[in-house]
Amino acid sequence: MIRAAENDTVKVHYSGELADGTVFDRSPDERPLTFIIGKQEVIPGFEEAVVGMYMGEAKTVVVPPEKAYGAAKQELIDTVNREELPADLQLAEGVQLEVTREDDSKLLLMVRQVTDDQVTLDANHPLAGRDLTFKIKLLEVRKAEAGPTHLQG
């Protein structure tokens, strides 16, 4: 049986759920997730869960915040006066805003609370501070190619 290990390319089907059962992500049936173990292409806890799985195996794991998107940081939450924002901006709780910084980088902000006078914005990743439950099925393992061998003679 083929077992997933460091540097292998793997294909998985997965679904990710919050503690209340809300599905926040899943791989489409026709397009499984493909990644190389050890290349930091997925969150650490997901990668760790796949290491050691056998091809065809399925399991459920709970990934804590420190192995996912980290703890929610209070300093990334700010309340601003509504008048400081563009008047035509559609604001509602749960809406994500994309802000372009002076260096042209993008910042995503989640609208946490809206009142007549103020808006609370959160720059934390939407899944920061949350335990994430993943149901994973390992579909394929392509073993890492061994480096060239040199014969001495």
C-alpha cells in the first residue's frame, strides 16, 4: 500500500467545517486538491493530517487555530466613523471589502458591525481563531522522484 510522505504529490477530496457544521470549503467532485507535501501549499494542520495516510484512506481531523490561520488578533480589529468611508460603499455585517494600499497591495477587511455612526472592520483571516474540521480522502500519491545517482568508477 502506498503511503503519503514528505515531497510526495498527493490528490485529495476534502470538506472543511466549523464547529457548528457550517461548510466553509470543499473540493469540487471533478477537481480534487493536488499539492506537494512539505511545500507549504496548504495550512500546516491539513498537511500533517495527510502525511502517513494510505492511498484510498479517509479520515476526519480537527485542526486547531495555531496549525491553521492563527489566533484572531484584537489589534487587527478597528472601529471607524462611517463618515470616513465612501458614501456609496455598501456596508453590511459579513461583507468582505478589498482595500488597495499605497504600495498597491490588497488588504481584505471583514465588516463585523455596522451602526448609524460607526463601522467595525476586521483584518484577521475569516477563519482565524477557529478550530477547523476536515474530512479528507486520499485519492492518489505520486512518490517524489529520487535525485540522480552517481556511480564512482
